[in-house]
Amino acid sequence: MNFFRARVGNDGAISVGEGFNLLLPASLAARADGMRLEEVIVGIRSEHLKIQRSSAPPDKNLIHGRVEVVEPQGSTTIVQLNVAGDQRLIALINEQFDAEAGSQLTLSVPGEALYLFDPATDQRAQ
């Protein structure tokens, strides 16, 4: 699982950094609000990340990054991205995917696939 520190906004949005803003589902936003958190640890499983194709309708939860490493694994590909300034994100893409190091890539993640944790206690917002 990928973990990032993020700021919680009043509108159910969380921001990890430039090019990395996510909109929480209403139920998860309410749980984070109930925990009175201004900052959270957001967890994203690598297999929940999908490539955002230009022909697909835009997703609300887009993550923009620069490809660092591409590891073909047969029918899947592991992609390591530099996101939000200088943080590492690992994505498991369920297809053969060829990208060059240094190229830009946009991934999406469903809001229901986000996990939030209290950074002080490691308690999950459930």
C-alpha cells in the first residue's frame, strides 16, 4: 500500500501536493470530519490505480506523476512514479504497459478505494 500525508479540506477533498488531489466519498469525508482531522495519512493500494486514458471521461481522483521505473511482469506491469513534488507511488497495472522513464503519466483511483488514517494514532477512519 502507498501511504502519503495529506491535508483535509472542508469540501471532502484531500491534498497530498501538486497534481495529487483526491475527493473523498461522502461517508469517508464524514468519518474524517468526525475524527476532527486536519491532516491524515491516505493509503492507496497499488492494484487500485488505473491509467487515465485521454479518451476516457475524466475521473475526479487523478494523480499526475513522472515515470521513474517500469517493471514488466508478464500480464501486469509495476510502475514507479514520482508524484507531488518528490514522493514515490507504486502502481500495479493489469496490462502490459510500456512507458519510458521521465515520461508523464496520469493515474486514477476510485474514492471508495482510499483509506484514511489518523497520523497520531494510526487508527483507520472507518
